[in-house]
Amino acid sequence: MGDCRFPMWEPKFQDAIRESDEAQRGAKIIAAQKLILKRLGTMAFSPDTDEERYAILDALAAVRKIQRVSSRRVVAFDSLR
């Protein structure tokens, strides 16, 4: 994580997507998502944040994808019972 360009949210996001334990990943994803959205709110009127804004949009898309995959696994597991 030494190459972190956006220290306000990127380390938590990287930690969340690298988490292998699914239960812990869910909590970390939610925490990272909150930081990302908070940062996005503070950037609303900053003209020099295009690079970070694009990185945030990519991160949020990744978070949504992880959440969809995780919820499918829960549904699939429940259907096996």
C-alpha cells in the first residue's frame, strides 16, 4: 500500500477487497464505502479532483460488484439447505 494515491480512502478500500474472510470482507467493504462517499461529498466543489473522482467511481463499482457476488453466494447457500 506504499503507492497509495488517495490516503483518505484508498488504504481501507484495498484492505477490504483483499480480505479473504467473507464475513470480515463485508464489514470492511461497508467501512470503505462510507469513507469513499464521505470523500466524494467533500470533493463536490473542488475543481482539481478529476483523477480521484474517476478512481472513486471505479472503487464504488468494484464495491457494488463484490456486494452482488457475495449476496448471490448467500442466496445459493440458503437454497441448498
